Amino acid sequence: MKFGSLRAALAMLIISSFATIAVPGDVYPNPQKDLYRCGRRGRASWICDPDQVLSFHAAEDVNTALSNLRVETECSCHNAALCSNHTGHGYSVAVAVMSFLPTTRRQLITATSYAKYLREHEWLYGNCEDDVVIVVSKLEKQVAASVGDTAARKLTARVMADIFSDTSDNFQNGNFSEGLLEIIERMRAAFRNDYVITPSFPVWTVVQMAMATLFVLICFFSMYICRKLYS
């Protein structure tokens, strides 16, 4: 009986821990509703930066890129009614920027878990899981995204890994707006089926090696011909 009680207690502790990770204590502002708290001077937008990590103009550039992505991509919902609701947009991508993640001793919060929480419980911008929420934390230099199931058909795990791999230096160096703009542009390309995975081995290096090999072969062939002619 004691062993059974101990197991039950441990199970409750584990469940409690996961619940703590999944649900942050403070509700983060919504850039479509909390117009002043998000630092957008009273205007609805797709980026929330209450701590003003980015300059106003840098945040404006990011918001413009997010808005353009919405109108330059097509609705991906299988339910035609969700695509004909006169919203005039395709995929929804929104950004949350903060000075630090609201982690405490009792709450283990990562950029990944926070992005998931915002997308699934607070912001809810998608019509049919066609939404993405990106979280950037200045102190931890973390960037992560939560991708809805429909959006994930284009933003596959491989594509997302490639995007974050190629843009990680921007965030490590504190170039947050540049990194965000690059991520948004790459997501837009993926949604439009224009994305190309960056080769793990540089293409130019391969070309140079091929040219060098060809040059060596030509030299050996020339020497062989010369020997044949003068032997």
C-alpha cells in the first residue's frame, strides 16, 4: 500500500511539473488587442514587444514583413468556409519579444514552451492550425517557434531546423530584428513552396573541388598524350 501511495504521489508530482511548464503565470499581451502594452502606440499589429527590446522602427519593419506574409500566402484550410470569410489572408505568423523568459523556481519556461502556450491558449490567430508564434528572449538569447499542424505541412521539422540554424548567429549577437526578418522571409518562401534547404556542405566548395579535380585530370591526360607522341 505504501508503495502504491508513493507511486501515485510521484505521478501527481510529474503531472504537476508538466502543467507548470505548460502554463506561464503572467498573461503576455496580445498585439491585436493590447495595443499600447505591446509598444505599438495604439495600433494593432502582429508583433508584441512590451519591453522595447527592438526600436520602434525595427519593430515596425518586422510587423510589415509579418503583414506582407499574410497577404502574400494563400489560405491552406481544407474547409472552404474558413478561406472565404473575407479576412483576405493566408498563414498567420506573430512574434513575441521579451527581455527575459518569466521563469521562476516553480516554473520552468523555455522559449519553445512559451511560444506553444501563446499560440494554443492566448493568441489563437489561426483559422485551421495555420498559425505560427515566434518567441524571442533577449537575456537567454533564445528564439523558438510553435507551428500549427496545417502550417507544419510547409514548415517541416527539417525546414525549421534549417531556418534556425542559418539565423542563430543573429540572435547570439543581439541582432534580433535582422534575425526575425530573415526567419519571416524564409517562412514566407516555405509557405509559397519556394524554400530551398541550405546544403550542409557549401556548394561553392564542391564546385571548386570539382574544378580542381578536372584540372588535374586534364594535366595527366596531356602528359600521357605527349609521352605517346614523342615515344
